[in-house]
Amino acid sequence: MIRHALIQTSHLLPAIALAVMSAACVPIDKPTSQAQIEVPTAWKASGEGTSGKISRGWIKDLNDSRLPKLVNEAMANNPSILATADRLKAARAGVIRARANRLPSASASAGGSRSRANSDAAGGSASYSGGKNINIGASWELDLWGRLRHLHTAARADYDATVADLRGAKLSLAANTASTWYNLISSENQVKLARETLDSYQKVEKIIIRNYKAGTARSLELQLSRNNVFSAERILRVRLRNRDDARRNLETLLGRYPSAAIAAPTELPTIPQGVPSGLPSELIARRPDIVAARLDLYSSFHRAKAAKKDLLPSLRLTGSSGTSSSNYSNLLDPGFLVTSISTSISQSLFEAGANREDARAAVARNNAAIHDYAGTVLSAYREVESALASETWLKQQEFFLRKELEQAALAERQAERDYAEGVDGVDILDLLETQRRASNARSSLIDLQNQRIQNRINLYLALGGDFATRTPSQK
């Protein structure tokens, strides 16, 4: 026997109309998928001229043959990147699940039972009875208002945002690897300078000891000289510790055990080119965190739309077929099947305002996403402008610091010769002061050269790449 219970759609129209009218009476703000931000046509600190292009090949701009290998190693072994890649897989599963909600679902179950009954109270012969059953069901929610479509679109935007997060994590890891690599090279240079400074102080100490034994130098001069030697010994230990810390930081980024064993050269690369003038500000739109914030805004918009449409009635088609029998052979006999098909409409008439407040909360989250996006963009503008301005200031500082070092080195050599030859009017204080100035200038130059490289890396990071190509949407 087959039974059909089908509700005619025409019987549902009055209920749908009533539910729609009741939902329309709920005053809820409209969500939005756009944020209004004033965007300059070009970076203020970049000057005027031909616009440069941007690409992801910024590592090559530093002309360092070892850096690409280190970045590749970090990409393959860094735990944070591997974790972000796994989160991307989880986000993709969410997209598939959201899409599945728009399709019919089916289920099946089977079971059986057996019971025993005694024929008399004395526990004589017993009789057994049993049954088997099988049930098949299907359900499909018709997406009348597009609620499920909005949820699927939001899930897709979440997935794309996770892709942008992964790209941003890779860009950040590449920048951190480069930054830590050049910090290590700078530390190697500082160790080299500390040893050279110690050697210079020891040479002066030998001269003073010789003069002291000859009676031409005072004990005060010998004490000051030894003070400089001990100070240089201490500074050397500080530089060695800093170098080991830089090594361990780099090894951690590379996924290696931080044994402070990685070797580095003592030559910092020279920045090969200046920043192109008139760099267009819209190129920042491809920056991963901005892309992710924009997609989060887009996702919140569709979730807010879905939450508002959740106030409307839902229409669901359900069907089931099942039977029970004491014989498995009868389970598939159409005569034993019982089938029902139904159409149902549901609308919450009273839920203490829960759905209405959920919709308002979704709109509020959409508004928050707008502000978050605006804040991300403004922070990006600040980072780019600061890096562009620092590019100019650091270059000017290096020019004058080199002049300062040139004069300090000349004074140091002259003071060493004059003191060794016993020139009148030159004492140990003059020599120690010239040595101190020359050493400080050399150390400052190493730091400043590293600062220029670090600032260029920060500029690449702020722009999301170098100055070579644009993304396809920006061409």
C-alpha cells in the first residue's frame, strides 16, 4: 500500500504572505558591503614622475643569492605557515558544507529486533518472534529568499579571506626571514668591528707600556688605556651574544633547531634602486591583510542578509519510505513500502525576539567589519608613507655619517702617529677620544646600513610586494 500526503502550494500562500508581512514589520538597519575611504592618487612621500609596478618578486631586488634559498626553506619548514595552510583546508571544508545545505539530503536506516515469550509460568517451551525494518528519508529546503545562497557566498568569502591570510603569512615570513638574515649579517659586522677595536686598543696599550717603562708616560695613561681594553673586551662579548641570538632567531624561522650554528657573511647588500616616483596608492589594494579585511566585510554583509531573511518563512520538501516485516525478503517488496511526501512551511511566531536580535547582531557585525576595514586601510597608508619618508631620511643620514666617519678615521690615525712619536701637546686623552669617535662612527654606519635595508623590507611588506608588476585587476 502506498500513501501520498501532499499539501497543495496554494494552501501555503496565505501563510507565506502573513509571515512575510510580520517579518517586514521588524525595523533592522540595512547591511552594506562597501566602506567609503578617501584615497590619495599617489603617495605623498614618493614624489612625482612615472609610476612603478609592483610584484611578488621583491626578494630579487636585494641582489642576495643566499636569501631566496633561506626564504624557500622557511616556507617549507616554518610551523606557523604549515598551521595556516591546514586552517585553509578547514575553511575549504566549510565552503563545501555551506554549498551542501542548498542541495537535497537523504538518509537511510535499518534495524531488527527479537523477543522471547514462555508458553507457561513453569518455564516450559518458549516461542520467539522478531521483526526487521528499513527506512529511507529525503529532505530539501527550497531557498525561496536566497538565505542559503547568502550563507554559501559568505562561506566562500571566508575561504578566500583565509587564502589571503595564508598569502599574507607567507609574505610576512619572507620579510621576517630577510630581516633576521640581515640582522645576523649586521651582528657579524659588529663582532668584526669589536675585534678590530679591541686590537687597536691593545696596540695603543703596548705603546703606553713601552713609554711608561721608558719614563715618558704616566701611570694614569696606562690605567686609562687598560680601561679601554677591558671595555672593548666587554663589548665584544655583548656583540657575540647578539650574534648568537640573531642566529637562533633565523634558525627558528627556518624550522631548524636553534643551535646558533648558521653562518653568515659580513657584507650587507647595497640597495640597488630608489623607490619609483609617483607610486600610485591604489596598488596597496593587493596587500593581503587589506584583501582579507575586504572579504571579511563582504562575508559579514551576506551573513547579515541571511540573518534578516531568516525572519521569513522557510519551505521544506520532505519524503520518507519505510517498512517493517518479520522476513528480510519482504522489505524490498513494494507492497510493504509506506511512502509519504510532504511540503511544510515554518515561521517562528514567538521566540522572545531571538531571531530579530540575531539579525540586528549580524548587521552590527557588518558595521564593525566596515570600521575594521577602514582601520586596516588607514594603517596600511601610514606604514607606506612612513617607509617612503624614512627611505629619504636614512639615505641622507648615511651620506653625512660617512663624512663623519671619514674625519674620525683621519683624526684617529693622526693621533696614533703623534702620540707614538711624542709630539708635544698630544696626550693619551686625545688618542682615546679619537679612537672612541672612530669606533662609534663605524658601529653607527653598520647599524644605519642595516636600518636602510630593514626599511626597504618594511616598504615591500607595506606595499605587499616590489615595484615590478601589478596584479591583473590593476592593469
